[in-house]
Amino acid sequence: MISIRRITASLLACVLFGTLQALAYDNASIYSPGQLGAATVHESKPKQILITNVHVFDGLNDKRIMNANVLIEGKLIKEVSKTPIKAVNANVINGGGRTLMPGMIDGHAHVMINDDFGPVERDMDLTDISYNAVIVMERFLMDGFTAVRDMGGPAFGLARAINSGRVVGPRLYPSGGFISQTSGHGDFRDRADPGFSIHDAGDLSNFERMGIGNVVDGVPEALKATRLNLRNGATQIKIMGGGGGSSRFDPIDTTQFSKDEICAIVEAAKDWGTYVAAHTFNDRAVSRLLDCGVKTFEHSFFISEKTMQRIAEEGGYVVPQMWGISPDMARNPLIPEAKKGMVKALGEQYKDFGRNLLKNNVKVVFASDYVGKFEDAERARRYELWWRTQTFDSNFEVLKQVTSTAGEMLAMSGPRNPYSEGKLGVIEAGAYADLLLVDGNPLKDISVIGGTDKWFDAEPEWKPIETIRLIMLSGAIYKNTL
């Protein structure tokens, strides 16, 4: 049965959207799950919206375009100008001197792994995680995130529901089930599960049964899993290239998959015009992945500057959740007391990881690594925004990571990109009208977009970010409290 906690969360979400709808501006609408089909949404949008009197952070430059005007037509931005724009029939929104910026992009999330690992592994089914995912996506959007790259999970149906207007949420780039070797970071079988013989092919973990991951060995199985994800609608492929902290039986220092397996997966993705992303941490693993043409490196905390230089030279991206090496990580109640000293020591040892990435010209993308219960994951996302300003020493750098650089990375999906009519993560003519209007200046104060130094001691329940006054996705307004 569905828990009271989940029912309460759903009711809170409904109340939230009802309140927001009452605050909608003029003809702009706020859509709730299932309220309107996609065709109705597009028909109800005004042909043009003119936003006046705003200071524009365009996602690319470290200074705002002051006293600007932005004209939106349909889904796209038509014009950005410092002089008045003539648009006789446009709906006009006076920005009141606030900051207009691109909607934010989360480059690494797991929207379908939406409870602690124990329940997901043992107690939940697709109905449970799908129900939760609707709330996850609503809250992503209400936190100002207009695109999310999902890095492992059965999110294909969720993406279809969002694109058809049946579920409210950001643009979703699904990878499908992550691909792991036996004994890899995606092999979540317990000791007591069958699986001591390689012939127990039918003995799957709950992660595999629900399509969260695939455990494969050898080139034929690796190709089959890759092609299955592409068949189902993957925009990119996610593999496990090394060990991890959240899995029980693969030490974090291990290198995973042979070169033949990795290269076969990369070529299969190239055949579909897209790319491969890899969970990884160390130099040996990253070097093997680079040899095969992997493009994005998730986490990667323990790599050397020499490896960083190679990633930069070969046009790759590093997508780290920086909270993983923050001082607050040792306060995580899920980490055993015996390991907290090690966590603190690693955070201290790699405290310059972010600065070294920038020094070596690596392109860095924002990642919350959203996983777990609503309140834990959402607090981590807001903490991540603040913590990155401390470890990259620049609000501007963090804002680029969560807008233009992330949008550039998403575009690597090529013909598999379901959102190819315009650019993401920037404010310029021809870009998607995915926009936030915020009180204050995020280049000076990251809190205006939700960044906070509180994580485990933050308020347990999700609340809207009051300084985000307007949220627009594809030219449709989902929040307006002006």
C-alpha cells in the first residue's frame, strides 16, 4: 500500500499548484498534472510575451545585460534588446528591475530512485517509484530546473508523460537502465540473493527487474543492453566505469568493464548519433574510458591534473556532485560512524578538486545526483548550489555550470535530442524560452535561486523558493508571483 507520507506529499503538491494558479499573471496559466493535454497547453499560450525592465544574465557572460527587454514567440526567444521592442499584440510582463536568467539544468539525477536504497532494492515496485517521480519532477520545476539528465532508471514513460502534458516537470533526458558489469556499481544483489553461479541468469535484483540497471558481461551482452536503451528512447547511454560508495560489493578504487566492452558500447551509441557517460572516480578508469571515446565523466573526484588536461583536450565534460567531498558529507546519517573519519579525510585531501578542474580548462556541469527520499535529495540540491560557490570560488562559474555549459552537454545527444528546436541554458534569439525571473542578482547572491549552506539541518519539508518569482518553460508560465 502507498504510505501516508507519500499521500501527504501528493496533497501538498496539489495545494502548492492550486495556490500558484491563483497567483498566475493575466492570461498566463499554471498547469497541474493531467490538467491539460499538450495541444491545449500550446493553444492557451499567447502568441507573444514581452518581458520588459529586466537585467539579463544570459548564461554566458559574467555581467548582466542591464535594462533589457526580451520578446518570446511561442516556445522560443525571438529578440533580446536594450532598446524598446515593438510587439503590439504581446502580453507584457514588467520585470520590475529583477534578474531574468535561463532555467537551470541538472546534469546528473536519478528521478526514479526516489527513496532510500533499501526500500528501492527490496520493497518497492514500478508503481511506487513512478508515483513518487511525479512529485520529484514537479518540485524540480518549482525549484527553477527546466531540464534534467536522468542517469539511470526507467524514466522513459515519465519523459513521454511530460512531453505530452500529462505530468508537469522539466525537460527530461533519460539514459534508461545504467549498464554495469557483474560485481560493478550496478550489481545490487544482496549476499542472500541467488547468484553464486554465472548460470543463474534469471536471478535479478529489484534494480534490474524494474529497469533501473542492467548487469552485463562481454561484448554481446553490453551491446544488447545499450541497444535496448536506445530502442526505448535513451538520449544518451550511462555505464558504470568504476566502483562507488552506495553499492556494497564494488570498492571505489576498482576499474570496471574491459576496453573491448566500453568501446563496443561507445560505437553502438555513435551509431545512433549520441554519446556515452560514465560513473568513474580514478585515473586508470578515466584513461580507459577516454581511449574509447566516452564524453562525460560523472563524479571523478580522485583524478589527477594530467587526466583533467586530457579530458579538456578531448572535449569531455566532468559532472560532479560536489557535496560528495564537502565537510557536511560526514554528517550524513546514512554513513556509518566508522566511515565518517575517512569521509572527512577524503574531503580535505581533494578540497581543490573544483579549482583544479577550472585551472585545467575542463568543462564542468552542475549535478545534484538526486537520489533518495524527497526531503533528503531536495535539500542536497539546494546545498549543492551554495557549496559549489565555495569550491569553485565564483557564482558566475556555478551559474554557467547550471545553465549554458549544461545545455551544451545536452546538445551532444544529436538526433536523439527530443528538444532540438532551440538552444538550452542561454538567453538569446532562437533559444528556448525556459526562463526564471528572480529577486536580486544571483551573480552576487546564490540564495536568490535557492542556494543554502544548510543541508542536514535544513527544514525537513520542501517549500517554494520565494525569490524565484516567475518560472517559464517553452514559453508557458508555470509560476508567477509578481
